[in-house]
Amino acid sequence: MGYRGGTFRRERSLAEQLEFDVLVIGSGIAGLYYSLRVADHCRVAIVTKKQAADSATNRAQGGIAAVLSSEDSFDSHIRDTLVAGDGLCNEAVVQHVVERGPTMIEALREFGTEFDLDRTGKSGAPFDLGREGGHTRRRILHHRDATGREIERALLERARAHPNMQLFENHCAVDLLTARKAGLPGGDRILGAYVLDVEVEEIQLFETRVMLLATGGAGKVYLYTTNPDIASGDGMAMAYRAGASLANMEFVQFHPTCLYHPQAKSELISEAMRGEGGILRTNAGDPFMERYHAMKDLAPRDIVARAIDTELKRSGDDSVFLDITHREPDFLRDRFPNIDDTCRRFGIDLTREAIPVVPAAHYYCGGVLTDLHGETDIPNLFAAGEVACTGLHGANRLASNSLLEALVFADAAARETIARLRDVPPVEAKLPLWETGSATDSDDAVVITQNWDEIRRFMWNYVGIVRSNRRLVRAQRRIELMRQEIRNYYWDFRLTPDLVELRNLATVAQLVIESAMKRQESRGLHYNVDYPRRDDAHFRSDTILRA
């Protein structure tokens, strides 16, 4: 359980308990959009463990996919999504999300988001539409190469100004509180969350009637990732410990093109660059994607990442190269100003030389299982964004579908929340506050850093782009030992953000390993050399785990 020492304090304390109608954990596109939709009807708290703008949304370069051109169609977008998902998408969900695309774009514009306009008249739409891997049409709306940053800016400005919304930055969620865990009679339901106020080093209970998890993904489980440091799988791990179902955790998407440089950290090179003609080449300068897929450099991400991994293992080189030097320098600097600035910081002129790139952990297609309203199997607990598994992505996410999915399910969850608040009364019972027990301050923080580093390394080596039965068994043995060590350390010492994240990283690693061992085939992002073929007869279904 999430209560220190296994005991509860029953007295209420204003310093330790806060009450809201709705609690949102996470401040990316899903959390902010949902909050803005429900805040006209109730009091909303947004908890975020760093600054509000520290989110995966803020790093999204490419854009958001939606059918807006006369040369495009819903059927085409649906078909591209299903092909990328490799037989595991929920077709009803795909249709629902795709058909909501234009409405969600208009909603973002109403909140102040600006997208690049088409000044040539060639796109068949008011916007300058890009193309990315797996898409057969141009349908990616963007704000140059910083689309997520623009969306975050617009939504966050509105959120900070809303009188019914309270933003708690530097607050790290620790565990969820449900009726079952609190020992209350009746059916299970969400009641709140224990949250560490990092600045004062105290844990508060945030009591709520409805909650949205919008905590993003878990890229920090891997040694190399495009994700921000906050991506430690907190929402997935907390939901699992609370009893929610998780699905398809084996499908971890590795972005094919992360900048390779000794001083670079998590620097993504957008797939939109390949959409504008970028070519992947070996160290010798040879293009290689034509050997792997008919769409060459615009093949789906799982295929491109495996192709790069194969080429690197074959050659022994440290990276491959993304070459777009054949495009006009002025075009490149205007279309990709942030990538251009990043490359120049590391001494690379993308207008004259190819960019060294490698794959890196990028996005989880699995997560907390939800229905079409975004609700989990714990009543009144919703999830949206990368933390959730909605059925849209299947075994592999189509590029730029993630922001659209986050919006559609945040909107659905908001509608359901507004309707439900009339029937969800505040909890009258006294809820258990956090008990520190005999925990003391740690003087041995090296245990945390050592375990963190070890998890990320063996996950990269054993549960990465290409897997095998032997590697998975090794990973399973290691994570079992480490989770026991972390569990003992967790209960002996006072909580810090690093310790909270380590515990969650270990949980997510265990879930990925267990899911990968269950799927004895190769499909989408899960490739096992011992089962190299897809097996629809036995594995055309979700991998579901529950504590």
C-alpha cells in the first residue's frame, strides 16, 4: 500500500489535505485541454512535478495529424493508422479519433494556437500541411518545427488565467487513493492522490471526486530517449498499484532519428524532415531504406528504427546520417529553425552536411486501459495522452497521431466528467492521511542513482528495438531483484522525487518485460528474434496486466 508504515492518521489537517472537484495530474496537452473544458463547471487542481511547461507536449516538433485538405479523406487517414498499427488497432476507436480531427483543430485555434498557413495554395487547405512516415497524404499541421511548444503556450496561458483552476507546480504525485485502499464500503472509485510538495518536502492528500491522469510516458526507463526528464512512467505505475488494468506495454516506439553527439541530450530530429525529402544514409553515404520498405525513408517508425538498428549492428558504426542538403538552405532554415539552431549548437550545418542520428525510446503505445470516454476500470479515474492505451495506436503509432488522440480523449473525458459531477458527491468519511512512520532521511543516495542507471542500461540492451527470449529472461531476473531492493529502501527513508521516480521506473520496466514475454510473436514495435513472424491466430489481441 501507499501509506507509510502501514498505519493511518485519522485527524484532518488543512496543511495536509486539499479538496477539489477535479484533480488533474500532468500539464501537457491532455491535462490542460481537459482542465479548460471542465473548469467552467467546477474547481480544478492541476498537479505537475516540475514547471507546468515541462512536458512531452512542449517537445513535440512535427505536429498534429488531421484531415483538412480536399486531397485527403477520413478513409485514407484511417487506413494509414490501421496499417501502421499492424493488426492491433481498435477500428472503432480509429474512426472516432480521425473523424474528430477537424473539430479538435478548431478547438485549439479557439484557445489561441497558431498553425503555419499555406501561402502557395497547393495544399488544398488553409494550412501548410506536412507529411511524415506512414502517411500517404499531407495532413500534418505544424507551427514550424515547434508545434507542441505553441500548443502548450496557448493552453497554459488560458489555464493560468482561469479563476477556477489552481496550478501546483513542483508537486510530485506519489500514489492514488481509492475507496478499496481506504477501506470504504461500496464499490471501488477514485478518491484522491498523495502528492509530495517538493519545496517544503511534505506529502499532502488531494481529495477529489474525479481525476484525470495525464502524466505522459516513460521514456526514462531506457538509456537513450527523446523524452524530457519527467517521463518516468508515474501515471502508469500509480494506476497499476491502484488496481487499474494496463495494456500493450511491450509496444515501445523508438524514434528513428535522435541527434547523435557526445554533448547532445534528448535532441529529437523531427520525422517531418524526412517528410520534406530527407534521406537516411550509411556512414559511407549509401541510402539504405529502399532495402527495407517500399515507402523508403517514409516507412512507419517501427520499420525505420529496426532498419537503422540492423545497419548499425552490421557496420559497427555509431550512427547513420540524415541528409537533406539537396533542399534549399532558406527553406530549411525557415521550416526547421529550432532543429537548425540545435545542430549549429553542436557544430553541424544541416544545409551543408548530413546529421548523425540514432534511434531512441520515444513513445509508449500501451498504457492505462480506457474506454471511449477515457475512463479506466477504476470508476471516476480517467486517463488521456501517452499514459493511456485507448486502442488507437495498436502495435505501432502513426506519426503525429498522438496529439490528436490526447485531444480527442481529453475532450471525451471532460464531457463525461461534466455530466457525472452532478451524481458524484464529496466523500463524507475521513480519509487516511500520509503516515511517515519511522522513515528517516537517506545518507546513501548513490543507491538511487546506481539502480536508476542499471535499469536504464539493461532495458536498452535486453528489451530494446530487437529482443530475444534469452535477453528477456535476463531482464526479468534483474528487475525482480532490483524491485525488492528498491521496495526495502522506499519504506526505510523519507520520500524524494528521485526515489518516487525510481520506484515508478522499476514498476514500468517490470510491466514492459512481462508484456514482452507474453507476446510470443513479432508485431509492430515488438520484435523477438525467436518469434520473427506475426501470429494472428494466437496474438491478435491486447496484452492486459493487472496487479
